[in-house]
Amino acid sequence: MRLFILTFLALLAFAANSILNRWALLDGATGPMTFAFVRVLSGAIFLWLIVAVNDHKWRPKFHIFPSVSLSIYIICFSIAYLNLGIGIGAVVLFGAVQFTMFGLAALTSEEITLWRILGAIISFSGVCVLFLPTETFEIKINEMLIMILAAAGWGVYSFLGKNAKEPLLETTQNLIWAIPFVSIFFFISPDGIGVKGLILAILSGAITSGLGYVIWYSILPFLKTSFAAILQLSVPLMAAIAGVLFFSEEMTMELVFATILVILGTFVSLIKRQ
């Protein structure tokens, strides 16, 4: 039950990140680079304060792969949501995350059942639906490709979390060392931030990213890589519903069909071998 609750909280945090990021960029007063910078900075500071209470002598260790992969995700995630709707962005992100993590699982010889493979195919086909040209659905190919790059970063970051032994410390140091990488893009292209954007970026960084990532890293050692990938496919449904209810985003037939395929694939992957 504890694992179920923590998993649900982590997935809820992921959906909230999509909502907060898109919400901050809607009025044009906040730019993606500034949002990303404030997000990673506030997350790092918040978690560092928590760590410092228990161990004021602690110093972050530098591990390049999680720091770089997390930076790629945060930067591309913000840029993509400049023009993507909440639901569409989440479907593309977590559909592509699944593809990335399945590939990494295969490379490390993790056992993957046929049901899980079939579920992955069904779910990923849902993402592909969003790339089909129609008269009523505008395809934003550049933003979608950027979101796929964000998915690659998040997929690698999640895969590396399989070996996490101290989730709080590792998440804290990953966010701290992501600051220099995100700062490069921020100083190259500073794009301003409004009061609302600042508040949302801090919430995203400290709560839904900082604490959300700690929870995620705490449960990843108990999940198969392929299963962790599939679990994240529930996030687009939460994000899409929030987009429709709170931001008046259009629930197109393409998005509905894509979401159904993603959810169907998730359930298929849960079927166990007899």
C-alpha cells in the first residue's frame, strides 16, 4: 500500500509539472528559459535546506549523467510547453519516455514479458496518432520533437534512479549540479518572468519537482524499468483532464483517441504471465 501511495503521489507531481509549466507561459510574461532556471534553482535550494537540517557538512557529489539528463529534460520541457497544450505535451512526453526506458531495459537485459511489449506498442501508437495530419488538429512538429528530446532526458534520468540508495541526497545533488547546465541557456537567452510565473516556477521546482523526484527515486529501485515506464503513461490522462477543466483546452478526437490507446496499453502491460 505504501508503494502504491508513493507511486500515485509521484505521478500526480509529474502531471502538476505539466500544468504549472504551461500555466506560467500562457500569458507571455514568463519565458521558458527563465522558468526552467527558477525551477531548478528553487528545487535545489529547497532540498538542500532539508538536507542541511540533518547534516550541515554535507556536500553534493558530481555525477554527470543524471545532472545532464535532468537538465536536458527541464530545458526542453519548458521550451516545448511554450506552444503545446497540457494534455498533448504530456502524451508526447510520457509516450516517448516509455520508448526510451524500454530501450534501456532491453540494453541491460531486463526481462520484458510479451504483454508488456504489446502494451508498450499500443501506448506508443497513441503518441503517433498526434503526429497524423488532420484538418481540425494543428500539428506542432517542432515543439513535439523538442518534447521527445525532453522525454529522452527524463527516461535516462529515471533509468539511472534504479540504483538510488539515498533518494533525497541524490535528487538534491542532481538538481544542484543541473543549475550550471540550465544557467548556460538562461544567460544566453534570458526571457523574463512575471510574478505569477515566478510563483509557479518556485512551486514547480520545490514541490512538484524537488519532492516529486525524491519520491520517484525512492520507489524506482522497487520497480522494473519497463513497468516504471508504463506507469508514467497515466500522467497524460491527469494532465489532459486538468487542461480541459481549468484552461479551456480543446479535447479533440485525436487527443481522446491517443489517451485511450495510452491507457489501454498500460492495462495490457499489467497482465501477468500464467
